[in-house]
Amino acid sequence: MAYNVAIMGATGAVGTEFLRILEQRNFPLASLKLLASHRSAGKKLTFAGEELVVEELGGNSFKGIDLVLASAGGEISKKFAPIAVAAGAVVVDNTSAFRMDPDVPLVVPEVNPQDIKTHKGIIANPNCSTIIMNVPVWPLHKAAPVRRIVVSTYQAASGAGAAAMAELEEGARAHLEGRPFEPTVLPHKAAFNVFSHNSAVGEDGYNEEERKMGLETRKIFHAPDIRIAATCVRVPVLRAHSEAINLEFAEPMSEQQVREILADAPGVTIVDDREKSYFPMPLDATGQDDVLVGRIRQDISQDGQIGIEMFVSGDQIRKGAALNAVQIAEML
Ligand code: A2P
């Protein structure tokens, strides 16, 4: 069986990665339709050696389409995902539009593949930082329940889209050449700088990204009681997110146990060479499917071996977005 697939937001950072992943994984395609804004209509993108013309997204884009991979922003998904479902398609949505909707499954295939079956036309792909944290934390949580997670992120420009990646490069060039540069996509200069994640800060002082990591993880794990506190920060990295993760378990969990569990965990590669000081790095994670996990150690601030510290890096555009969505589509 082969499927008629449409990519909503095909010209974006995640959209172009969808093309690469569908090709690399030999996704069974009957046809592929590339949708973006009127700005990109007529533009050509290459897929499997063939040039495909980008079309403007509209109400009539979904006739005969079986599967929509959506990554054109939350407002676009809110408007067009229901139209696609009404036309008979299943939508795997990469935006935050439907993630917390109780009728929409929120899925990381390594964690809760069984939830896919409950869909009513839309399946949500979690936030990129959530996915990258969930892949290594889930197998540990299954072995001994995690009671509390404290996570700090080091997030790449790619999470804010292709324009933010270009802005980081341009800002770095301007800085090195001594030219003035004012960012227009991100709220602050990204090159040679670090700043709090560019999402709205609520009354409690947490920004949207930090809130998403908590709410989404509880939904994906079916664990409403896990306590999660996140600090989300942008760093001048192009496309892989890193995270320092502190876990508190309900039962003792030794460093050795963590290593054994993660050595067999799907989607995880351990990179943890203390002698060579070689640990997960965003440049190494870039282009990889697995989340790199290292700096695995017992949290010395906790008695009774109930705390674990680790540092992870995962490709935000691949596992954090496009790959996770294509894996969901494959399971469908
Ligand atoms: P376009 O390139 O034509 O603006 P990113 O996440 O990298 O910023 O990419 C966003 C994606 O969403 C792009 O493919 C972009 O297309 C698409 N997009 C943005 N606004 C719209 C819109 N109003 N209608 C359709 N696609 C849109």
C-alpha cells in the first residue's frame, strides 16, 4: 500500500527535513504534495532526484490526501488540520495547536505508541525539548518511577524556524566583521549570546516552553503526578538541543542501572567518555536519529541513590520534530 502525502510548511526548517526523512526511510508514497504560503508558490524542491513544485496552501489542498505532515505554525494547523481531516486525511501535527486537547493523542513512538490508535484524525507531535527529554527518561521511569524532574535546556536556533537559523549565521558574520546587526526573528542577538527562551512568560514566571515540557511529559507518560520544573534557554547552536536533566526516583536507581537500561533503550546512544571528556554535543547530535546521553552520574545531593544527573543532545529538527512525526506516520 502506498499513500498520498502532503507536507504543510514544506519550505520550513522541519518541512525540508520531512522530505529528507521520507526519502531516507523509503516511506511508501503514491504521491507527495508540498504546501506552503503564497510566498513560496512555484518554488521547486528536490525529492528523490525529482523536482516538485510548491503549492499555496488552501482549503482545497487535501482532496485525495491520506496523510498530512504539518509544520507551518499553530494558527495554520488550527485552521487547516480540521479541513484536512474532513477531506479524509490523518494529520500528524508538529505544532502546539492540539497537543493538550484530551481528544488528541500526543505521541513519542518509543514511549506511548499505543495512544496512536485512539486518534480521531489528528495526532500531535510533542514539543522538541519534550521529545528529547522523554526518549531517555521513559525507560528509566519504567524501571523505577520518576517522582521529579529538574531540567535546563540549551536550545538551538532551529526551534524558531529556518529564518532564526539564518539570523544566527548572519548575526555571527556581522559580529565578526564588526558590522551593526539587529535581530528581527529572535528577540535578542543569538550569536555569542545566551537568552531565556523566546516564548511568552506567564504570571508564575515560567515561559511557554517550560510549561510545555511539564504538561506534555505528564500526558505522554500517563503520569499526572510527576513534578517537573524546567528552565529553557536559547544558545548559539544551529540545530540540536541539549538538556541537563536531574531525576529523582521513588526507589534507588544506581548509575550502573541507568547505564544498563539506556544501553538497550530505543532511540538512545550513550556518549560518556570521562577520560577523553567526550560527552553529548549538539554538533555530534546534528543529523542523527538517536538522542545522545552522557554525563550519567549519581546526584550527590540526594541520599539513598534516588537521584541521577545526565546531559543529553538531540537533533531538534529530526527526532525533535520531523523524524518523530514520520515514525508516528509509519506506525499508523
Ligand atoms: P513559506 O516558506 O512560504 O513562508 P519555519 O518553521 O522554518 O519558519 O517554516 C514555516 C513553514 O510554514 C514554511 O514552510 C512557511 O512557508 C509555512 N507557512 C508560514 N505561514 C504560512 C501560511 N500562511 N500558509 C501556508 N504556509 C505557511
